[in-house]
Amino acid sequence: MSELDYLAPPTVEDAVRALAAGGGSAKVLGGGTDLLVQLRAGRIKPGVIVDLKRIPGAIGVREEAGGFVIGAATPGAVIGEHAGLVGAWPGVVEAANLIGSTQVQGRASLAGNLCNASPAADSVPAMIAAGATCLVVGPAGRREIPVEQVAVGPGRTSLAADEFVLEIRLPARPQRSGDAYLRSIPRTEMDIAVVGAGVALTLDAAGTVTAARVALGAVAPTALLVPEAGAAIVGTPLDETALEALDAAARAAARPISDKRGTADYRIKIAGVLARRAAAIAYRRAADQGRGGRA
Amino acid sequence: MTDVMDRPALKVVGTRPIRPDGVDKVTGRAQFGADFHLPGMLVGKIKRSPHAHARIVSIDTRKARALAGVKAVITAADLPDLASQEYEAGESASNLRDLSQNCMARDKALYQGHALAAVAAVSAQVADEALDLIEVVYEVLPHVIDVEAAMEPSAPVLHAHLFTEGLAERPATASNIAKVNRLGRGDLEAGFGEADVVVQGRYTTKAVHQGYIEPHACVAQVSQDGQCQVWSSSQGQFMVRTYCAKILGLEIADIRVTPAEIGGGFGGKTTVYLEPLALALSRQSGHPVKMVMTREEVFRATGPTSGAVIEVKLGAKQDGTIVAADVVLKYQAGAFPGSPVGAGSMTALAAYDIPNVAITGYDVVTNSPKVAAYRAPGAPISAFGVESAIDDLARELGMDPIVLREKNGVVSGVKAVYGPTYRDIGYLETLKAIKDHPHYAAPLGPNQGRGVAVGFWFNVGGESTAAVHVNEDGSAVVVTGNPDIGGSRASMAMMAAEVLGLPVEQVRPIVADTASIGFSMLTGGSRTTFATGMAVTQAAGKIVEDVKRRAALIWDTTVDKVAWESGQAVCLDATKSAVKPLTLAAIAAQAGRTGGPISAEVSLNAQGAGPGFAVHLCDVEIDRETGHVTVVRYTAAQDVGRAIHPAYVEGQIQGGVAQGVGWALNEEYIFDADGQMENAGFLDYRVPVASDLPMIDAVLVEVPNPRHPFGAKGVGEAPIVPPLAAVANAVRDALGVRMCDLPLSPPKIRAVVDGLAS
């Protein structure tokens, strides 16, 4: 009869050792909102589950050098209640809080959403747009990589079997900056993105976009950072012409499949629509911030 | 019969007390199908076909049987090989052979998910491992799921023994068309000849699931002497008893079925899937066996309703008089015959008085799960086509859609296309309720549209039993045999309380097992409040007669000198002016001296159910960039006869609308090229969530049914009939384009918008 071990190591080093000992059959447990569903559906049959939640710092948000460090198992509800984070990166927070239901928000984490490597993960385009990085730990020590380097295909990551993400790091918010995330789902909640778009941008005092990062979800095997889309609005006041160029750049970058959730043609069009709408929200937030208002 | 309808003041009926089952449900105490446990209980699981269509060459269960912890393994070889036989249980006939082979495939797997074998083991994990050890050799066959493809002469044939019924001559070759039924009157050709305007359309719907929250679940136990007990969630414990007896070849007296609380059925729990298998596993193992489906199993192996093609042609005079209607309905039945195309045909034009009509229905087997009843089975599908065409006709004629329906609407005395002559119907009153509603004249915003559609459902009566027991303190228990799927316990208690003159809180309604109350047909057909309510009312009436007799005994007078007023026996005998009225409590306290316990039971076959008419008004707003349709306002009026508990009647209407909106906008079975269902879960099979819907305004129109003691008509099914077309007509209004293929999902809407631009 097959057996399943559960370990909750108290330190990073113990967790790394446990993963290494488990070989390919070990799975990392953060909130478990993907892992437990896959386990129950029989899609995965791990030999050992390594729970990160006992590791100090695994749950919680701390401010560091003006930015934010979010523990790997920090639930969406905690993220949504962190006033500093909500003020600085509202797009990332709203993306994280879109996942699942209120109950799921009590468990679901950013690191879990990232490492589950679904192309449709809501928080990932928002994190990519925000320039988030993650701290990967393993037998060789620690390395910090951009979040867009984690997923390499649906359900596959660049991490070795004995590595895991310990922290998500968001940079300090530049002056006059805003971010936003939008997704398209057939219903209003409790759903999975047919297309997602995250935009983070910075303005100068005149309202011209000086920097912009645009990321798309569910239109390729992994979430995409689309530099051409960002470039399309840099140097503009995000007028109609700039939005059209953004829309076109997003559509050009999208290379989705047709599946039960939507046709490729539809997804391409919606990628443009959502990029445009998310940019408009991010712009408004940046402008409000410039005037000293709350995002 | 105690007819209290004409009493001027009803004290309980028509009020909104808290439901007696409510607290346990909201606090998690209610015992649903999966909550029951017995000592030594095993876990039963099912091996299912991975193929949509395959001959079963062999099933080898030896390795599974040899696995430690496995206590029983069954296949179709462990069940009697039943002959083809139609059997009435509940509201409709089922073929026992098909029912048995749907529970467990015999020679062929007819859909992906079709049960092939079942195991009982000491744990879920062992049971799962045992399933993997069962070796099945398949000969994979070509499959067909699309209804029109299945009708082609070249289509793969599901059943070699199936020859189309309803043709002039018996066909020479087997076909997937199980039956052709025709309904009509007048001269269609002449009718269209008279028409000034003709509209026509071809509409399609996809298979959709009832989507009850509670998966099928049961516990079964067979004792050494052959006594069988079943605890399960269903719409009828007597239906479960009957089908288990037939499928397993058992005596009905040997089976006792206890109904669990039911977490939604919507028609999908009017048949059996697990119970006969759990009994067979228990019989083989000697242990109680629990079986609980996963959500995936519910989608893959239990009843959706049909996907369909609907063709409608209407002819009308310039003044709006509809003179001819030709309707063709093609319904998927799933793996075995028995789609609801018959009811779809009968309801299609039931709201219209049209002289020349032809309705042709095709019942077509396909390699998909056998369809089960789904709330007003068949009616929403045909109504989607007919009501879309009526909307087009109104536009063509330049007429208000409600005025057009009023002009052609049925009234009492009109003979329905499907046979009977209507009595005491409130269709025109219901149309008027919508026409007069502020919603009908409210302005629309940008990108918004408004749609009207109507719906009809027969509602039925049938066999029911009810008992009323008066307790020693004068409170009462009402016992029925109908699972409560829509608040019926509250309604039963209220009707009894009304007759007995008790506060409703002093009447405790229960749903009893098959050994504790007389036979009752299942809860379905919107029959329970009507038929079982009639039995309850009559039983309470017998109690009143009995306590009047006892009061007469106590007062030493004759029963005709005793009246029952406000829950008290009042003495009308002038010679006894000194006596005070006797309450039920006072009479119950001395029951021993007046003949013993106070109790009454009534069994009846209720006739005279009143049909339901629903008129819906829907506003949508369209996001032309993303293709999203948002229902922004919805008003639903319905002739309910008399609302016993108005809040639950409103709840039924709101629930029916919610399901219909899901059907219209997002719900669909999606199959891949191999016939595998791709969205067997609530993530990708999208029922509406609360935030998808506005507050649905339910308008109760009360045209009483004189054949029910309080005037009730069935209410649960009619409200799901109009929404498909109401939404589609609103989308037509907003976009200016008729969309004929459900669901109206965002990619389809966006494609239409793009088409308009180019």
C-alpha cells in the first residue's frame, strides 16, 4: 500500500534536507490550495509532503528597505490586510485576493501561486509587472531571481527538486507609480483567468509615463513579460494613441491555445483589452499618488 | 375533505415562519447522504470506463479480490440480467434493463464514466488501489455525441436492439433514434398559407447538469437474513426501494430505505446509481458499505439534461394572430432512450392558442451520460426556441412582445395542444403582472437590452400518504414520505397548523422512512405541496372530526353540536351553556378516556393539479470588448395558485431563474474529440455564483386552484422554463443580432460584436 509522509521542519536547512531526501517524490506545502486538490484528484502521488509553515518568517509580511518581504506561506487574507502593502502595490494585492473564495484566501499564498506554475495564475502577471523577485533556497544556498524565471511551462518550474521559494520580494514603490491587475473570467468570482493582465507604471510630474512593465497571463505556456507593451506607453501621457499601441503590442505578444476556457482568437483580443484597461487604472493610481492621494 | 379555502381569514397559510429544518442546515447538524456511519462500514468505489464507446471484451477482477483489505468486488455478472421492461416508479416510466445497465455496464461501455465494476474495501485508499488492479479489455468503438450526427444513418449505433418507435412501419435497421413523437392539430400548410408574416429559426442548446451541491451518497446494509437497509440522499425513498428491488431481484418487504437530508436534486435524484451497487457489495461482504461520488463522477456519470436542436417556424397575420406553428425537437437522451423530448413537445406551445400546429420530437441515444430529469424536464429547451421565435415575430410585426402573447395566449376553456382543456389558469393575469410592473417601463442604459419570455409546466398530483399525530400536550407531528427539497416541511406543517388551529411552531413535520409511512411517489413534478399537502390537510381534517367527536363525548352532547374554531372545540348545545371551549391540549390530555391516541393517516391519489405559467423580464448589459453579458435586472412573475409559504415560493422562483441564467450564459458539457468530458468540475462547468446575479424580483400571481384545499399550484419547475429565452431575447435587444446557440458565452458575444464592426 502506498504511503504518504508529512513533515513540518522548523528551519530552512531541515526543509532543504527533507526535500533532498524525498528526491522527486517530495512536494512543498505552503497553503495547500493547489497541492491538496491535486492530491485528492489523484493527479500527483507524492511520497512526502514538506510543510513550510513552521519555518520562522514563512507566514507574514515585513517591510525592508522600503520594499516588502512576503513569507512563502503567507495567506492572501494577511496580504489583503497589510495596509502598507495595499498602499504600495494595490495591483499585486488585488491579484492575490482574486484567487478562489474567502475560505481559500485563508490559505492561498503568492509563492504557492507562483510555484504551481499555472499559466493562468492570477498573482503572477501582477508580480512580474511589479518587478517582484523571489528568494530560492536549496542545498547550494540562496539565490534571488525575478519571478518570471520560476515557471518554465504549465506545472513546471526552474527550481530543482530540493529547492523551494522562501520569500517573495517586492521592491520599494517609486514615486508617482501605480499598478493594477485585471482578469477576464466568464463569471464574477470563483474562477480561473481566461486572460490576465498586470501593469505597473511610473509617471513624471507632467503625467508622462517614464517606466512601464506589462505582463500577461493565460496567453502562453507561462505568464509573459511583454517589454514591447511597456515600451508602447513609455514617453506618452497614456492617451488614446498610446493605449491603442499598448493593445496592439499585447495582442502581438499573446500566443494562446484554444481550449475549454476560450478560443485563441478571443484570448488575443482580450489580452489587448485588459492591458489597456489595467494600464488606465495603474495610471490613475500613479496620478493620484502624485497628488498625494491614496491609491 | 376539509375545504378551508373560502374561510375569510387564514392564520398560518400565506405567512412566512422560519423553516423547521433551517437551524440544523445552517449550523451543519443536518445529516446528508454522506454523513451516515455504521460500525464496520466499508468504502465502496466504482471502476469507470475511460472510453466513450467500447465493447467490454473481459473484466478480470482476480488481482483486486486478492488485495488485502478488499471485501467485495462486483460486476454486471453479479446483478440479474433483466429483460426490457417499462416500469412506472415516480413520475415517469423507466426501462428496468436500461436502468440496471446504466448502474453497471453489461456488454458495452456507452459513455466515458460508465460503471464497469465496484469494490468494497476497508479504506478509500485500498478501494482505489483495487480499482487500479481490475483489468478490463476494451474494443474501442467509434462514438457519437452530437444529436444530429447520432441521427445520421451512418452514425455508430449504440444499441443493436434499438429500432425507431413511432414510424409508420417498423424500420429494418437499428438506429440511434429511439422514438419519433408527433403532436398537432389543424392543417399546417393551410395555416402558413394564411400567414402574412413567417419567422423561423434553428436553435441549439448544450447538455447541462442539475448541479446539486451534494454528490450522490448512500450507506447500504444487508443482514444475514436478507433484510436490507439503505440510507441515501434522493428525491424519493420509495423510488429507491422499488428500483433496488427490481435491479437486484429482491422482495420490497425486505428493503427499508431511510431518506437522508437532501442537498439539492432538481430532478437528478429521481433515479438510482449507487444504492443497488452498495447493496450488492454489502451482500457479498457481509458489511455495511458506504458509497459517495466525487464531483467528477457526478458530472461524468449522472444525469445531465439533453443537448438539443430546436427548429421553429411561426406564421402570423398582420394583426398578430398566430395561425401556424411548426416545431421540430431533437434531444440527446444519452446512453439509453428516454430524453425529455415528450415533455418538451407538450410544453412547447402550451401557452399559445394556435389552430394549426405540428410538433415533432426525436429521442436520440448518444455516447454521453443517460439524461435524468432536470427541473421542468425538456421544457426550457423547447421554450428557448419557441420564445426566441416569438420575440422575432413581435419585432417583425412591430408589436409589443407581451401584447403579442396576450393576443395568442391560452385562457380557461381553451384546449391545450397536448390534450387537456385548461381550467382556472392565470396566464393572462401573469402577463399583466409583468406589463404593469415598473420594470417594464424603466429606461435602459447604454449597451443594455430587455427580453421577455414565458414558460409553462404541467405540475402533477399523484400518490401520497400523510399522517398527523396529536401529542399528549396538544402539539402535533406531521409525517410524510416526501423528501424536502424546496421547503416542503414548512408548508406541510403550515397546512396542518391551519386546519388544527395550532401555532405552526407546535407542529413538527418529519420525513419518514419507507417502513414508517405509506407509499408516496417521489418529490418531483412540483407535486408535493399540492398532493402531499392535500393528504396532510385531509389527515388534519380527520383529526378535527375526531376531536369534535371526543368533545361531544366529554360534554355529553352530539357531534353536530360541536364546532371547531381557532383551535378549540366550542359547544353549540344551548343546554350546556356552562361549558368552556376545549383546546386541543385539553382534549389530548384526556385522550385515554375518549378512545385512545389521536391520530389520522390519509393516502390518496391527488388529481386536478393546476398548471403553472411564468412570465419573465430580463435586462442585460453587454461589455462589447470582452463579450461579457451581465444580467442587471430580472423580474419573474408566476401564477402560483396560492402561496402557502410565500418566501419559499419566491425562493423557488429565484432558484429556477438562477439555474436558467447559468444555462443561458455559461453552462455546458464540453467533450473532446475522444468523447471525454473536459470540464467535469465546478471550476470549468460554470454555474452562476451569487455575485453573477442581481436580486431576482419574484412576483406572485395568485389564481387559486379550487381542487386544492388552499388553492395551491406547483411552483418549483415553471421558473426555469423562460430564462434561457428571456436572456437570449435581452441579448438580441442589446446587440441587434439574434443569437441561437447556447450558451451565450463571452467568446461568442465578442465574435458577434466583431462581425458587426466588419
